[in-house]
Amino acid sequence: MTPERPAPVVPTATYRLQLQPGFPFAAAAAAVPYLASLGVSHLHLSPVLEAVPGSLHGYDVVDHARVREELGGEEGLRALARTAREHGLGLVADIVPNHMAVVPRHNRALWEVLREGPKSPYARWFDIDWETQGGQVLLPVLGGPLGDLMDELRVDGEVLRYHDHVFPLREGTEDLPLPQLLDAQWYRPVWWRLARTELNYRRFFSISELIGVRVEDPEVFEATHAKIFQLLHEGVLDGLRVDHPDGLADPDTYLARLYEASGGRWTVVEKILADGEPLPDSWPVAGTTGYDALRHVDGLFTDPAGAGELLELYRHFAAPQTDRGGDWAATVRRAAYAVLSHELAAEVDRLTRTATRVCATSPDPALRDRAPWALRTALEELLVRMEVYRPYTSGDPAAVVTEEAAEEARLAFVVPEEAGAVDVVRALVLGQGTGPAAVEFRSRFAQTASALRAKSVEDTAFYRYVPLLSANEVGGDPGRQGVSPAGFHAYCARVQRDWPVTGTVVSTHDTKRSADVRAALAVLSECPERWAEVLEQVTRAEEAVPDGQTAWAAWQTVFGLGPASPERVQEALLKHVREAGLYTSWTEQEPPYEEAVAAFVAAGPCGPPGERVAALRAALEPHVRANMLGTALVHLTMPGVPDVYQGTESEYRALVDPDNRRPVPLPPEDSGDKGEVTAAALRLRRRRPEVFGESATYEPLAVEGPAADHCLAFARSGEVVTAVTRLSLRLAEAGGWRETRLALPPGRWADVLERGREFTGHARVEELFARRPVALLERTG
């Protein structure tokens, strides 16, 4: 047997695998030799603990004590780890501390709570408000009002059944008549629509099928992490990715405990940072999973001037209302109000009750005499003005719950004295008030803020404001598109200084579009007029267009995706219009509208008119390629630890999930140019880890000449140089590189991508990019 080779303590690069029953541990083990040859140091595994049977993602955990049997169980995971070690690779696992699945027959802890109520030893696990709903856990599982479905509920021994749902019965109640039996339980099955306003457990965002877990409780933390820590300490796992820490009551304490219990293993957190927002420096983590890097990399290949022109063309074509897709900030604000009054109404109710309790019992007279309706209004007005996911006590909450926001919020009140509720709420958020209720208020405000931001921005506004779809990405800001070379260099310098081994990504299981689809779409920011001309050609007045925004988004989707089955486009557009919620939604579906969208997509973007869009894409293919290769190389050589999403080492075109979670062949069938660039960069990172790691340096390189703005270049530790082409269509229109030169650091530089070529001094960029629009150089000698 080949002796095991230890993986690096800190990854040089990770490779994300989406485990599922169709791609279990054994399939991952079979791919290890290829992935080792690719140049990564660690496999990044989606959640490995027991999940809902058939789950394609694993974030719906039901048992923290067991490795998922459908993937091969613990022995399968250990076998994968052994195979990985034999090839010098380690394993990084995704963990889900915030929530579990509401499937009682598989979730033993929840089953016991539903059977025994608040006295169950597992009751402390779940974030349930037992003081409401008569002390029953509301379970929104019924297809209609209870009275209409009584004959579909049946008692079967010691359980209650409703179609596929199975619930435990409280001891001694099984012989009661059904109405009395239901009243006697610690739970109450109800019509699913009641979840909006009546739910009394914390969810993951607005997903009622996922119940919040109280990992702030030390015993719950130990119980839900014991298996993961065992796997870490026994060398099966080497690092962690923490899913959604914003949802936790106390992320600071949680991450400190995780660091201590894991032995300080390399850990990154799925924290989405707004533009300019820092990661709390008190967190003992390596950094984020990398959406902040994605925003900066994408911005390099977007022309802000052209994006502005595209916005005006979109407004003319689609004629969206200002706050329903016409203006970014207004669209986000309107969506936030709607989310608070609909999807998160129950969360706001609970937050209001907590604030009312704090004010009513406070020894501070300034907090007294505040009506619940006024506190609720103040809460809503401050929440919709949050521009980050949540305030952190380890940072400066006043910087995100600002006085300017409070001043605007006061305008919602007619009586000035009642507007004082805004100041009360803001003071509580900023730390005024003591005791358990005040602490709970601050935690719940932060948790509600993060859920609101995700639902109103990622899951609503991104589908309404659509002038350039590549900008509508997790962690992105469609209202401020484009990143200058100077801005990118400044960002990289901060990362190398503060978080040198943070994660970086450009494609994930959660991105709305893969990096290569976004690379194609970004080219439209360089030719807005050509895009408008093509839309004019393919759009006829007599054709049935469901609405201008959807049509614009559909045409961009097929441009970015390229040749694909109509079914993939149809599925993505159906999700698009339901998320947008303008004419149909997941909960209030409008079949005639959805049928019109499907007919339009089939006849237009996926029909003969779509050939004109395909022709435009073909004409722009060199510039798509420049963006695609530039994005890949920058991502793989900038500061941080790059994560390569499955299949993206070669050209990978995918839309929002579930499209991006399809199994991919490993190795890919055709690696092409991107595969060569990716493998070369990854192998260089593995061979020269000191050039890219914690003690590395990042140095912007000067470009001189008429096309200097179109070349971005930097050196890593004085040993490796990355140079890429940006805005290549604008470059071609301006006359090409001409005498533009790149000032290389002293010494001789070998071309890593093309053997036999060397450069020194001020290299002519045209020669540097003779074969590819990117270059990767290594110092010789």
C-alpha cells in the first residue's frame, strides 16, 4: 500500500464536491487520483452528517451523531480519507450549526420534543417559543385548514399520520377522540400558510422545514459537534466550512468554542460581507468562504460605464416601476418591507414581543410607555435600512444601525413623541438595557436582520432588478458595478495583510450563475448598443411577452448559458419569476402567467429568434474567453485559499440551483484552455506554497502605454506574476495593445503556461498575450 502523505495544515487550494446519493464517498474516492493530479491540497465536502433521505445537498441534517448512510456511512468517509491521504490530500467538511430538518420520523431529537414537550431533555436544542400558541409547537404541514382535512389524519398505534408525515403521540393520549387528541399534543399540525404569521420556532430564513438549533447552549454545542470533533481529532477531517453563522444567537462565542474544541483547525465561515464591511477581527477563523473575493474579481471584468448604459436601455425596454426593478436601492427597500410583512411576519412578532417585554420591565424610565405597535414600526423601519446582514457586538453596531437610518425611520410616525420608539429600539440594538430579555432582543434583531437581507436581496431584488444578470450574485451589489484595478489591488493588499488564508470563490453551490456564465454576461457591459440591437431584432410587437423584465432576463440567460436544453432554461426562468414575486410566487402561483412565460421562452429565447442571440455570443466569443480565463487565473493566484467548485476547472456553464448541483464527470470530458490554466496555477500553488501563503506578499505591477487600463498584473512574493486582460472588447475597439508594456520585477521570468518563453524588464503586453489573454510567469534561476 502507498504510504500516506500528510496534507498541509492550511490548504493551498480546495476542491468542492457536492455529495449526494448519486455521488457518495466511494465516487469521491475514485476521483482522488485525478484531483491530486489537478493540484489541489484538500477535498471540500458538502455536509457529511445524516440528512433527510434523498437530500441532494445535505444541509437538512437530522442526526449530528452519525455520518450519512446514503453516502457510505462513517466507514465510507474514513475510506475516502485514507485514499486522500495516500495521494497527499486532506478533507475539509461543511458543517451546519444553525438548523436541522423538521422531519420528526428521522430527527430523533425533535421527535422526543414533540412527544414530551418542554420537559424533554432535547427541548433545549431547539429555538422554540413555548409561551405562544398555547404551549404547542406549530407545525405547518397541512395542505389546507384543519377542519377540511380531519379525515386525512389518522392515529396508528402511538403515532399520528398525515400522508407521508408521522408524529409521536403524547403518552396516554392515543385513545382520545381525534379533536381532543390533537389538543392534547405538544404540537399542532396546521395549514402551511399559517407559517407566515403564527410560527413559534425560529427557521432558516423563511424555510419552515428547517428549525433553528440553540448551539449557544454549551450542552447543545457539545452534542451537535461531538462527531465532527471526533473526525477532526482522529485525522479524518482537516478543516471546516461553517454554514451561515449569521443565523446563530451568538456567533462570537460559537466560533471561539469551535476554535478551542477543534484545536484551531483551518476554518472559514459563510459570512457575506457588504462592500467595505470588515469581518470581525475577533473571530478566530481563517476568513470567509469568499463571496467578497467573488465580488471583486467579477468587478474587474465589468465596464461600469457600459453597465450604466445597459441600465438605461433596460429601463427603456422593460419599463419597470422604480421600486419594482427600476432602481436598485428602491427595489431592495420595497422587497424588504414585503418580506417583513409576509415571510418574516412571525419573526417580527416575536421580536416585537421581546422588545415590549424589555421596555415594560426596564428600570430606565426612558424605555417605558412604548406601545407594541410603535416598537414594531420602529423595528421594521430600522431593519429595512440595514445595508449589512447583521450588526456585531464585536464591531461597531452604530456603524450599521446609523443615526441617519434612525432619522429616516422617525418619519414613519405622525406624532413626534411616538417616534421616540425608534430611539428606544436603536438604543437596545446598540447595547442599552441589561438582563436576559435585552440580550435576547439583540440576538433576535441580528438574526432577523440577516434573514431579511437574504430574502429581500438575494431571493427577491436579484430577480426584479435585472439590467446585467452577472452583477446579481451572492455578496454582490448590483447598484455599484465594476471594480477598478486600483480598487482590486487595494482589496488584495488588505486580504494579504489581515486574512491571508481566507477562502476565495468564483462559483459555488449557491451562486445564481457559474463564473463562466457571468464572464459571458459581463461582456454585454462592453457593448450595450449591440445588445439592444439584437433585442430589437428578436422582439416583435405581435409576440406574447409576459413582461419586459422577464423577457430581458430570459434573453440574457440564454446569452450567458449558450447552447443548452430548453428544459434547463425553462426551469431556471420558472424559479426566476417565482422568486421575483411580481406576477407569481412560490406560495401564490399564477398558472396562466407561468404558462405564458414557458410559451415565451420556448418560442423566443429557446426558439428560432434565440439563434440571433447565439450569433452575437459567437461573435463575442474571444472576449468571453478573455473574461473566463482572466477570472480563473486571478482567482487562483490572488491572496487567499481558492476553492474550485466541482467541474469548474474546465469551462462550466450552470444556472441557479438545482442546475448547478448536477453531477459532473471527473475528470471533465474536455478541459480546454481553462483546464490548462487552472491546472498550471494549482500545481504552481502546490509546488510553491510559500509564495501564496500566510507569509507571502502581494505587489501590484505597473502597466505603461496606451492600453494600460486593460491589463491587470500583480506579483506574489516576488516569485510569480499574474497578468490578465480586462475589458478586451473595449481594448479591440480602441486599437489593441500597441506599445503597452508590463514592468516586470528584476530577473528572468518563464512562462508557466507555454514552455520555452521568457521575459525580462518591460515586456510588451501584446507579446505576453500572444496565445492567450492571460499569462502566468515564474522567476527562473
